[in-house]
Amino acid sequence: MYFHFARERKLMKAFENYKSVERIQERTPGKEFEELFAELKCCVINKQKQIIGEMIKAIERMDLKELNSVFSIEVFNDINNMNEDNKLSMENTFLLLKHLVYCKFDINIWSDNFSLSLLRQKFERTIVEEGKKREGKNEKLLVDLCESFCILGASLWGELQMTCISCILKEASNKDESEETRKEVEIALSALSRIDRLHEVPKELYVSEIIEIIKFHQEHRNLTRLAYQSAWEFLIDRLYTDKSLEEVIVNELHFLREESKELEELSKSVDWKRKEEERGKEVKDELSIRRWLQSLKTYFESSNQWNEEYIGLIEGVVQLLRSSKRINTDIQNQCIVFFHAATDNRNVKIDDLLKSGAIDAVLDELQQSAINDNVMNNCFYFFIEISRRMKEKDKDENDEAKRKATKTKIFERFEEEGYEDIITGFQEIFYFLNEYYFSILPENYEYYFVYC
């Protein structure tokens, strides 16, 4: 009898261990974060860094939906209350929040949650108060507050804007070559890059400092790749509200040349031929490519002048599109969105798009047997914009002759690639595209697509 019960207990214990392992395996990163956050609320101060380290590991495995869900208004309010009750040190608060600079996201998905929280109010109040001090100012606290405020996507206006940008730029201008300083500079520039491009920032507040940071890196290569990219993002976003920056961006800092070089290096470092089962895992360099492409799109949306470096840059994106095909749909789609932005810019010649291979590359996309819906929609809109541009007559006879010659070349490429058959094949789904992508195709779309 004893052996019977002992064996039964042993089996029960094994079953419980199995269920425990199964529960751990089923636990999502978001759920793990919530459990760790609950533990953080009641742990002793000297154990906080260990738990936050585990929370950061959970954050790194989250997708966008989970990130938005775990960083809710309630979580930000809880962090604020823990600060107020001295249950969470400010140092550990910043350790957690500033790590969000490395998260995989394209927009500040949690900015609304933070903006509505008690923590934002506390940060804003403390930044303004600390910034006004003439003596006894806690510079480290101020830098951490300003960086966290920007990383979390909060709005910057007036005195708050001046304090945050000045403080962060001072931190980002540190040229010390130690690993610790490089990391601090990386966080500072990444925080700056989170400032919304719609925020008008007085040029005198940042332009000389950011130019010096970019130039110094071009000469000494002192920044990390993320830091350099972030410095450009901040500056390119300012072009959206201040067109006078283009002269500096293109002719003094050579943005197009630098962008081409960065994209080429990144594209070479990505293993585009990796095994099928590994293709769903977006690597760090691919994330950098996506960010550069977004900066390019922003630049072409705001640019007012033609530059001879356009063709080489577009050729680089064409090569990137061909490399990423069937491997990274997001990059593939962003390349086509960039081509559309370039076509929409009247300073970019349609002939440049033809010579660089952009038109051929997008035609090739439409002929794929398993084309992504979003990619297909953007391909069509690229050609709609080409069509509109080809209909525009030029008052200058020489330019008009060039336009007609380009138009003839495009017709020939369309005919060679069977473009009319492609359009006929897709006619049945145009309603679907309008319905689900909120696009308005012209009523006579066949005329637009084929006969320009």
C-alpha cells in the first residue's frame, strides 16, 4: 500500500511539474511583464534593478500590440504613485523608461497613455522647476527627465521645449570616446528623434549643435549607428516645418550621399538568403533600413530642389527592393512608398525614375504570383502618380520634348512587361482596394494606367 501511494504521489508531482512548464511556455512576454511589475510594487529597493532587468528582457520580446497594452495609463500612474511613496527610486524609473528607446516600433504607440497619466504631469512639473534653478540644479536628474519625456512621445511646447532640447543636445554633444558615454549619447539622440515633426522648433535652439554632431561623426566616426541615424531623423523631421534647412541638409551635410552609403552597408550586412524558418525574425539591421527609408520619404515629401545625387540614391533603393523581395514585406513596401514620395516630388524627374530602374522594379513587383495586398496597392498608386506627371505639359519646348520622349520610353516598358494584361487581371479587386485601403482610384483607371 505504501509503495502504491508513493508511486501515485510521484506521478502527481511529475504531472504538476509538466503543467508548470506548460504554463511557463504559454506565458506571453506581456503577461510576464505584468507579473514582474506586480512583484516590483512590493519588493525591496535593492532588488528592483534585478526585476527591472527581467522586465526589459520581456519588453524586447513583445510585439507592438503587447507594448501598447502593458504601458497603459494605469501602469504610468502606478509608477508615479510608487515614486511618490518612495517605493521606486527615480534612478530605477529611468532605467526602465529609457530602455524603451530600443524598442521595435515606428511611432510612439504609448504617447497618448503617457500624456494622460499622472507621471507626465510630475515629469513636466519637475522639468520646468529644475530648469529654472540658477543654483543647485541637478543636471543628471534633468537630463534623465527630459530624455524620458521625449522617449515617451510627450508634446513639447514653450519653456518645456526649450529646456528639453537644450538639455538633451548638451548631453548628445559629449565627444568622450568611452563606451558609457557613447551609450548616453545614443539615448540622448534617440530621445531627440522622437520629437514629432509637427512640433515647430526654433532653429537657433538646435541647428548649430546638431550640425556639429553630424559633421564630427562624419570625420571621426564616434557615434553608434543608432545615434547617427537618430541625429539625421531629428534634423530631417525639422525640414517639414522649416524648408530653409534643405541647403544645410543636402549641400553642407550631404544627406543623400550619407543615406546611400548607410543603406548600402546595411543591405550588405543582412543575410537576405537566410533559411525560410528564420525569415519571420526581423534583424536589427533590417530595422535600421526601415528607419532610413522613413527618413528618405520624409525628406522627399519636404524637399524643394533637385539634386544630382537622386539617381544614385534611387538605384540603391531599387537594389534594396530586389534584395528584400519575399523576405521582408515591410522593407519591400517601404521602398515602393519611397518611390511614390519621390514621384510626387515635382523636383524629381520621371526620367530619373526610369533610368534608375524604379519603374522596372515596381512593374516586376506586380507580376509576382503572391503579391501582398498593401504592396500591390502602393504599386498602383506609384503608377497613377507617374501617369499624372506624364499628363502635365511643360511651357518650355525643350522640356516638353523630353517629357514626350520619356513618355514613349515608359509606354515601351509597359508594353514589354505586359502591363495592360496586369491591369486587366487586377480589375476585379479595385473595389476591394478602395474599400480597405481608403484610396480613391480615378473612375477611368484603365485610361490612367495604360494610356497615360
